[in-house]
Amino acid sequence: MAVGLIRALNSDVASFFEDIVVDRPPAYLHQKAKSYTPFQKEDATGFHYQQILSQAFPSNAVEVTLLTIDPGAHREMVTTDGQELLFLLEGNMVVRLREEEIEVHEGDAFFFDGRIPHVPTNPFDRPARMLVVIFLKSV
């Protein structure tokens, strides 16, 4: 019946529904590893970013990134407009929040307010690989 009505309006099914916006987020997101996108986030040496996903919802957004930091890598402190979760997958690192330095080990999770100036560093002898999740409020 609906298809007949759509045809009576001189439209096809795909065109008829193309402007409909669903106001709820999808039930799930699945991002395949081969589709991770390398990108340069800030002026940094030895920081290798791959975007896993970036998804906006009606009242917030989430960015998920895979970050590998080479031994001795350097970057200035930065701030973000959200809450950050670092989950260290491999290696060790030191997170600097303002003047405080916190040593983080493989398997550790580190959650903080991204508005605090921060930088992860790797003074160790092997790369540190982490999952970075940034939770942002949508405006």
C-alpha cells in the first residue's frame, strides 16, 4: 500500500525516504581495522595517530583514536574540550598534567579533564601504543 502511494506521488521509494532523519543513534558502530585513517593532529615528532571513529550524537560526541608514541617523541602540551580516556595497550608512558608526571603501564587506564594542559611522553625504549577516547559535549 505504501509503495503504491509513493508511486502515485510520482516518486520512487529511495527518493521518497532520502530526507528522513532518524533522531536516535544507531544501535552499534563497527569500524574495520583496515579503514583506520592516519592523520596529523598537531605539530609533533614521533606521534602516530589513526582515527578509529568520530561520531556525533544529539547531545555529545566521541572520538576514538589509536596513538603510537615512539621512544623520545616530542610534542608541546595541548588541551581539548572534553574528557579523555587513555588506555595503554602496549609499552609504558608518562602523562604530564601541568607540572605533575604520572607513570602509566601496559593495561592501565588513565581518565582526565582534557582542559588541563597535558602531554603523553615516552621516555622508555619501546613504542607506547594506546587507545585515546575523547568525550565531547555537542553544542
